[in-house]
Amino acid sequence: MDNPGKFYITTPIYYVNARPHIGHTYTTVVCDAIARRQRMMGVDTFFLTGTDEHGQKIERSAAAAGCSPKEFADKVSGEFRTLWDRMKITYDDFIRTTEPRHMRGVQALFTRLQERGYIYKGSYSGQYCVSDELYVDAVGPGAPCPECGRPTETVHEENYFFKLSAMQEPLLKYYAEHADFIRPETRRNEVIAFVRGGLRDLSVSRTSFTWGIPVPGDPRHVIYVWLDALANYMTALGYGSDDPRDQEKLARYWPADVHMIGKEIVRFHCVYWPAFLIAAGLPLPRSIIAHGWLLFEESKMSKSRGNIVRSETILDTLGQDALRYFLLREIVFGQDGSFSFDALVQRFNGDLANGLGNLSSRTLSMITRYFDGEVPYPSKAASLNAGFIDHETALKSQAEKAIQQFNEKFDKFDFSGALKDLWFFIAAVDGYIAETHPWSLAEEKSPDSRAQLGTILYTAAEALRIITVLAYPMIPDATAKIWRQLGLGEIERFDLPSLTWGQLQIGTELGKVEPVFPRADKSMIERMQQMEQQRSEPTPSPEEGGKGGAPDVKKTESQPAGTGAEAGQPATEAVAGSQGSGAPVIASTGTSGTSPSTDKIAIDDFLKVEMRVGEIKVAEKVKGADKLLRMEVDIGSEVRQVVAGIAKAYDPEKLIGRKVVIVANLQPRKLRGLESNGMIVAASLDDGLPVLAGFLEDVPVGAKLK
Ligand code: ME8
């Protein structure tokens, strides 16, 4: 280490185009647990998180919400911060890329790269994925992004380019000399293979929109959002500032020890970021650690799929430790893992309420009842007499082993394994109490039995103390409560390296004993599911007191891409019947001959029609039916087979990845022997081919239209 005794850890800075969900919470909780533990180890720790606020994606989301990008970013960034505060995330700084300190730093980095000859002016013509803010080597308008499968957009622009091609050899050399730079190994191998395959220069500015940091001296250009975003890790420490305090901070903490990220942004962090730093002559981070994805309903939890779960639902019901414990225990770090409300409640009841909670309340209540709330004296003689000595010796050595194993696993980021071992130890302490049955000794009232009782309760309390302090970085709230109930004060100040068996002082006065994890009953699952459903419903504006899923920045009336709908009014014509083929299509142009006044329907009638945003995953021609296509459409909650008469208008290959509107609650029907489960909405022109309804802005799969 260049700066021994310091530790600098970062989360990605999260995009503000959508509210936080438990995927974001996962990375942040992992970093928080690591940071808390480092502080307990006596290490000077700096933990950074923040929000990524520039770029075309945010500009479009703001436009869709009817407000300025800054207003939009203020709102969503505030929500991230509020959530982290509720989750008791101990970040030391929260950087926003719209802050002057960051913008100044990014411009300084850009200038430095320019001065060192790594940036030149050229022009870019090719595909761009707005959702990933990624230049894509793909051909043709609408070609799918290799990362997310969404259609790419064609960009023809004058750009500044970064000489990424010149970085191939320096990067490969760096990876070879720093085996721990990219972890886990699978990601490292992928990155090396990618770089070996050759690197093309990277466009690092855009001119077709303005929501970004201007290129110094050429403000028609804004700096590419990933160059802007990655620099946060240094600008937050003061890169680009002349203030000596900032310079000192930068010198103290940079390079970062850990950049924690999800696996989908490995290329940006492991190729672009080190390339920028090498070119700028700046030190590289020590490690980039990529974890797996949190899945929900079998696919990656993400806003664009619409399959998200919000942390607030769990905070409002089971509390932050329940969520933290679940994420760290249930997901094997580095791999993908699934979230479900059932599994959450099962873990909560099994491990927290019945496990740690029960051990804590039974041990501390007995000390309160039988010893007036003072930690009793452990008598070796008494346990010899009672024949418990073997149990106690065994428990002590199990405790020592638990400390060692926990430390080893935690340090290897094996949080799940560390907790699993620790909970084995909880089970061993429970077993010890069950075998020595202190409650019957309490009834005997002889001096011997009292000494034996004291010994058992001391032993159980000491084991509880060790479990509590080890689990603290992962479940800080409950453990801090248990610590106070143990009469030990502030847990975060505990000196972790000194932890050994036998430190609990005899005569310590316990605090008020209260349950830390009240059991959750079955109805909790339903309650959380209902809360999620309410949260994901379209949001009334803040003026209307709404509290829903989409960022409620301003009242917006997003107009469904339909036929002549007025703002906020549903496009009622968009669900007309079928065409000659009998295939479920499509909209009419409004010339259906119905009288406008007599055939108006009530809103309730319209609300019976459930329209959702779907994404076409598979599309193919139906044999023997030249008008029909068979498609598989992801509508968020499931993938549906839909057969539609659009084959004359659309090549199946071009439809993959396209977002469409699906009428989701139609009864299934059979077409050419294939079940069609839903209807695709399109305009049906009197003398032309059908035209699929779509969206100009990015919309999440599964979103409801109304
Ligand atoms: O990529 N499972 O921001 P972002 C696990 N702004 N982790 C998840 C997750 C899931 N389902 N969903 C999100 C960006 N995450 C850029 C980063 S950094 C210089 C710029 C977590 O809002 C995970 O850490 O899309 C992932 O990498 C990150 O959120 C992506 O957040």
C-alpha cells in the first residue's frame, strides 16, 4: 500500500433516471459492511457513493417527466440519499456529477488527457445505445445493443476521440502485473480477452445534446458521460481543485482500494477507467470487484424490465437489518442470486427472529431475572461439579474458530459463508443452553446450582457478545441494540483486532432487555407484495399527494403512442379488432364508422383493457401463413406468445428488442394452431401496412398504459 492504514472504497454512482431499487441497495450494503468493518479494524476509511446525473438518458427521462434535467436529477439524487440514510449507510461523501467540484475536476482531466496527446478531434458515425450510454460496433439503424438487446440509435457527429487503441499493450501489461486488479477471476479473464481482441479509439464527446459537462474551450461538445462519471472517484477527493486541503485528501486516499461494481459495467471500469488514468499519468485503483446480479422473477432486477423491488417496502415492514442480512446471506457474492418475499421472510424468521433474536432475548432475560441484570461470575469449579466443563471448553474453542473463520471469509468477500458459519455458532450456543437447562438450575436455589447457573449464563452472554460484534458491520442496527442491552455502550468503537473469548466483564450491568427481531407472520408477504404493487402503479403528482413508482418530479401526462389521444387521455382506438387473417392486431385509423357521440365508453370500460409495454424477444414467420408472425414478448411479469398479422410490414429479425404495446388481458385464442396470448397494438392504415405503436422515450418493460 502507498498509504498504509487507509482504505478507500466506492460504489458505482447510480443513474438518476430511475428510483433506487434493491439492486442498488445490494452494492451499497456490501460496501457499507466492508467500510464499517475496516473502521472497527482501526483503519482510516473513506467510503464514497453518489449519483450519475448527465447524459442523453437522463436528459430524455427529464423531458418525459416535463421538467429540466437538473430538477429531475435533484429529485432522484435526493431519493438515493434519503434511502441510504434510512439504511444507515455510513458513506463519508456523496458526490453528484452536477456539482461544480466534479465538473471542474472532469474538465481538468479532459485537459490533461488533451495536453498529453491522447485526445484528438474526429467524427463518429455509427450506433449508440442510450440506455447503456455505450458506443456499439453494430451495423444498421436499430441493430440491438450487444449488452442490453435494446435497439441502438445512429449517431453522426463530430467528436473528440480518446486514443484507446494506444492503451492495449499498457493495459495488458498492467493486468499481467497486478493479478488482483480485477476480481473475480472470470471477469479478469473476460477483460483480458476483450483487450487482446483489439481496442478502437473511443469517442469522448457528444454534440447532439447539451446535458453534460462542456469540453474546455469547445462548449459545443459535452464530455462523454462515462468519462464524466468515472472521474467521480477522484473528483470527490478533490482532483482538479487548488485547495491544499483537497490536495491533501487526494494524496491521502487515492488510489482507491476497492471499486465495487455490478458485472455489467466491468468494461467501463476495467478498460476505459485504467486507460484514462494511464494516459493521464495517474495511479490506478488497486482493485475492481464485480459482483453478480440480483434477480427477481428470474431476470436481472432493473427499471427497464420493470421487475424491481424497492428497499422502502422492506424498510417499512421488516426493517433495514432484515434487508441487509438477506442480501449478504442469501446471495453468494460474485454470483447471481434471486430475491423473493418468501425467502426474505423465511430468512428473517429463521435466522434473525428465531436465531440471533431468540438467543439474545433468552440469555439476557435470564441474567436480568436471576442476577438482577448483572453479568454473573463464571465458576470453573461449578462447571466441573456439574459436568459442564467439556461443553464450555468446546464452546470457547468454537468461538475462537468462529472468529477466525468469519474474518477469513469476510476478507475474501464471502459474506454468505461468513454469516453461515456464524449462525452455526449461534446454533451451538442454543444447543449448549438446551443441554444445560439453566431454568431448572434457577429453581434449585442451592449455592452450587446458582454458581452453575451463573457460569452458563456468563458463557452464553460471552458467546452472544462475540456473535454480535462480528455481525455488526452486516446488521448494524440490531447488533447495536444487543450491544447496549449487554451493557457495552457503542459497538462501532469496538477494537475488532482485539476480539477474544473472555473479555466480558463480570458485574457488567445490562441495559433494558427488548426483543430485536419480532417474528413476521405469513400475512407480511402479502403486505409487502401489495406495497410493491402500489409503488409500481403510475404516480399521481406530488401535488396530489402521490407516492408511487416513477420519480414524481412534476405532474406529467405521458401520452401513449396511440391515435390522436389527448394529453392524459387513453388512446382508446388503439385496440380494435382483427384483420383479414384473423390475427389479433391492431388499431384502426378512426374511420370505423362508429358515431363518436353515441359510442363513447365510460372510463371504467376502458380500464378493463390492460395494456402493457412489452419487448419482443423472439419473432418468426408462421409456416403457411404469409401475414402472420409468432412472437415471444416479455411483458415484465412473464413472456407471452403472441401471433399477429404483421408479417407483411415487418421482418422478424428487425423486431427483436423492439418495445411494443400489448393488450395483456385478452382471452387467449388459437391462430393456425398457435395460441396467441395477447394482442399487439398498431395503427391499421386503410390502404397500407400496419404500423406498430411505440415510444419515443425509453419505457420500462411491463409498464401499464392508461
Ligand atoms: O451503471 N443486481 O448506474 P446504474 C445487482 N451510472 N446490482 C445491481 C442491480 C441488480 N439487479 N441493479 C443495479 C450505472 N445494481 C452508472 C455507473 S460508475 C462510474 C457509473 C447496482 O444506476 C450494481 O452495482 O445503472 C450496478 O453496477 C449498478 O447498480 C448500476 O447502477
